[in-house]
Amino acid sequence: MLKRAFYQIALFSCFAAASASAQSVVPDSIPAISPAKPGLFDRVISCQKKNEEALDVYERLERLEVRKNGSDAAPASVRIARVIPNGTGMNRIAVGPDGQPTDPAAYRAELARLEKALALLVNNSRSQRDAVEKFAKKKKERNDLIDATRSAFLFTFVAREPRADRMLSKYRMEPNPAFKPTTRFTSIYTKVRGFVWVDEDAEQLARIKGEVTEDISVGLFLGKIYKGSHFMQERYEVVPGLWLASFSQYDFDGRKLFSGFSVHERTFYTSYRYIGPPKEALLAVRKELGLADLGKPGSAAADR
């Protein structure tokens, strides 16, 4: 639950600035310049929604590094996957460091399973209706979180900072004391603070760093995330006008029932490639499998 909510903060925290920008102030220690161009955050919101929608039509490679302790130089385990949108979520297929299959037979079997699921979805199979409904519910929850972040945080302009050849505007992100949570997810917002960086020229969210300021109960109060846990995400332009995550890091410490646990994950996102909505993705996967005809034996189109 917490990782999901933190991910939503990373995606949507800048949305709150659209309504909070009037409360932003310029610190006395820097020149009294305007913290944002008029209408900037409205345009950032529009761009961010497009970025989020693009994840449903772009595949990517993910390198997940898991550490026993956040300070460990080397990961305890590394998992690399090709992540392909399937119309109701994502399919993750294991690959090697070069993005190629390490076990061709297993890789093909996973592609075949994806092909069958996409075909059922494209043909409006009853077996996919529950998955479609759950996916729609997740999208609604996402939209609810967007609405909540508009009032959940206050943003204060801090400074302008360079990142490579770009200039970013940095904002302090703090809980709005007037915010009243309405769900378990939005209640997390009251216990998180950090910073966001916006590329004003591109009108895009570029980076976020946050930390937990109070212990957070999760899983119907059967678990707890401890104060001091933190997260961050970097975002870059992958194709003109589209900014997606390139790196994320989560460092959580807490307990579940009577046992302590730690989550220390770093994920690198590369090789974004357009694969399209389910109908287009189905054709692409079939082409990769060598199943060019929709009714060819062995394809899911014949399995109705």
C-alpha cells in the first residue's frame, strides 16, 4: 500500500501546486523572483496526465536492485524484466542485462501467455471482464489521488538548480494542515514531506524526494512503516513531449505483525518503446511470435 501511495505522490505531487502556488513564497535569502510562470502548473498537470496515460502504450526495460540495507554498495539481488502493458496492467518477462532472453523457451512461453491475454481482451472475452473492472477501479483511485493532492500539500519555491543542460525549479513540499483525508491512501499524505523539481521550460515534473515524518499504519493496522523511511524518483524526456521515470528508490523500514522488515529497492527504467493499446500490442506480440494470422492454430484468437 505504502509503495503504491508513494508512487502516486511521485506522479501527482506537482498537481497540488496548481492550487497551492498562491501560497508559495520566495525565501528572503534569494532574489525576489516569481516562483512560477502564470498557468505553469495547469500545463504541468496536463503534461503529467499524458505521461501517465503513455505507460499503458509504452513497453520498457526495468532493472530492479534489492539491497538488505540501504547503505549497501552492492545489491543482494538483481532482476531485469521487459515490462509490457497488457490492457489491464503489466506483464513482466525476465531478460538478461542486455535485454535479451536468457532462456528462450521460457521467454517465448511468457510471450504466448501475453498474446492469449491480449487476444481475449481485444475480443471482449467474459474471462477478462473482472480484470477490466479492476483496472478501471485503479484508474478511478488514481484520479481520486490526483484530486486529493491538489489540497494535500503546500509548496514553497526554494531555488533554481541545474541538471545537465536543463534548469529546474525546486519546491519544498509539506502537508497542508487544513487537508482532511478521506481514504487510507490519502491519509498517508499527512505524514510525508520533501521536495519536487519542475522543468519550467518543458512544463514537466523532473524529480521528487520525500520522507515519512510519522509512523504509518498499513494493512488494516497489522503493519507499520517507520518514520524516516524515504523515496525518490527521477524523470526525463524519452521522446519529444513525453517525460517518464528513469530511476526510483524506495527505502522503508517497519514491521508486519510481530516481525520487522526492510525494503530497499532501486529501479532503473530504460528502452521505452511504443507498443500501442491492446489491439496494436497484440499484433506486435504475434509478429514477434511468428503468428501473423489471427486465426492461426496456437493463437488465442482460436481459443474462444
